Amino acid sequence: MITIKVPCSSANIGPGFDVLGISLSIWLELTITVNTSPTSTYPLNCKLTYEGDGADHVPLSADHNLITRTALYVLRCHKQRSFPFETHVHINNPIPLGRGLGSSGAAVVAGVMLANAVGELGLSKDRMMDYCLMIERHPDNVTAAMMGGFVGSYLKELDPVDMERKEIPLAEVLPEPAGGIDTGLEPPQPPVGIGHFIKFGWAKEVRAIAIIPQFEVSTATARSVLPKAYSAKDMIFNLQRLAVLTTALTRSPPDAELIYQAMQDKVHQPYRKALIPGLPEILASVTPKSHPGLLGICLSGAGPTILALATGNFENIANEILAHFKAENITCEWKLLDPAHEGAQIIYS
């Protein structure tokens, strides 16, 4: 039996739009068994079962589910047209879908690792990242999920012709399948070293409070409200804070006032307020002075989840944010999370 575990992730962390990500301790888990019988009763030789968030609408056919579509793309890059006879993949997914906690990024990472395991491809984590980045074009979530910890990353420009190929699954169009089509051709292999990353330190005192509203915001919708161009003033605002934040979060004890100001943003959060009722008030509802222990607060990824970094007073901070959502008639849950420094894992048993 093979077990694959991939953490959720939070992207941007305030000013680091499409750059920063942190892996956190909610784990997508795949359990895989391969029965070496000569035939299979399932399309593409893959039986797929699922439990967890979105169980009533997650597709369970291998050519529609993002995890298995991703795996098939990687297998076909290595001249394997389908899964080995007969592969059973059981998915246990507690990561909330469409809430800004990297559910699609985790699915892509899990799919690449699934192909590497069942296809016996022998790919390194660095090479698996190249496949992830052919599918998930924003490196912040997938890099954090695969490599673990607090990371900064960037993506090389890719050949537009290759990127338009139908064989490549696309992560951003969930829940509807797109790409990953079996044209009979060998899909384009990703270039080596598509993306590059650096792992930052993380002060041991810092934990993450995730306030998770019970509604979804798709990445495509959240990106559609962003402007096509920004003023130099707003870009400089973010770059200044980004330069400070990546070091401030490594220092122990953390400097709350420094981190709080360094987590401010003018590039994405102001434009997404129409998608998340009360967002400006929520982001201003807690400060290090009003709630000692708080370090900073931001939108997690595309939202609607709110991420608060803190060293203590976790429940009071969470309750304050929950009360603001309740005033907007929005139900939430909250979780106290820690960095998943080890990133994605595979266990053979």
C-alpha cells in the first residue's frame, strides 16, 4: 500500500501576491493499492473513491478528477497511457474546497506524486515541481505544498504553444474538467527548472488561525476583479513590505507591530472586498494593540478564508473575526494550524 500526504497552503500572506506561500497542517491523503490482475473493470484501470469536503460533487472518474487527470498527464509524458492494472485510489480530503487554502494546489501535487509512485518514474521532488507548474501556473501554493514551510517562488516564462496543448490539465477551472485530454499524442514535457523557490525561516512561536467561511470563491472569479495594471505607488508599497516580512517572520521573539504593518497589501485585497462581505472591516477588526498575541491578518489566497498569524490569545482573536462574519450572516469555522515544514510525503507499507 502507498500513502501520499499533501498539506494545505495559504498564499500571498498579505503583500506577497503570487510569490509567498506557507504550508499548513490540514492534510490531503491518498491511499493507493495496485492489484496486478491482467484486466480491469474501471476506465483507465483506476477505481476512485472519496471522502471529505465536497464529497457530494467531486467527480469520481479518472479522466475528470483533478488528482487523477494530473497523474495521467505525467504518466503519458512517460509513455504510459493509463494507470497500472488495477489501481485503487482512495482520497481523504479535509481541505475545504474553494476557500483559499490551496485545495487545487494540493490536488495537483498529489496527482504528480501518484503518477511518480504507480508509474515507478523515479522523479525527484524538484522534477515533480516542474510537472506541477505546467498545470498550476501560480507557484505559491504548489511550492509550499510540495516543499513545505514558508516559501517564496517565481515561475519562468513558458512557451505559449506548449501551454495551449489540450493534454495538459488545468487547475484553475475547477470543478469542471478542462485539459488533460487524451489526444493519442505524447504531451509536452515540462522544461527542467520551470520554477525556483527559497525557503524562509519561521519563528517557532508563530501559529496560524484560519477563519473559514461556509461559501466558496473561485480563483478565476477572484482574479477577474483585479486590475490589469497598478500604480508605481501601490507596487512600491507592497514591495517594501514584502522585503521586510520575509525576514520579520523568522525572528524570535516576533515583533508584532513590524509584522502587522508588513502584512498590509494594496495589490489584491482591496479589489476583492466585493466578493467577501465586510472584508475591510474584518481585516481591521484585530490589531496587536486590541488583541495582544496577534502578529498580522490577511486574506488567505483568493479567499474567503482569513489568515491571522499569532503567538497566543488564539480563541479571542478567532471569536472577534467570527463575530464580524456573523454580522454579515456568514457562518464560519476556525482552525488553529501550524506550518507543515516537511511538505508532501509518500509512505510505502
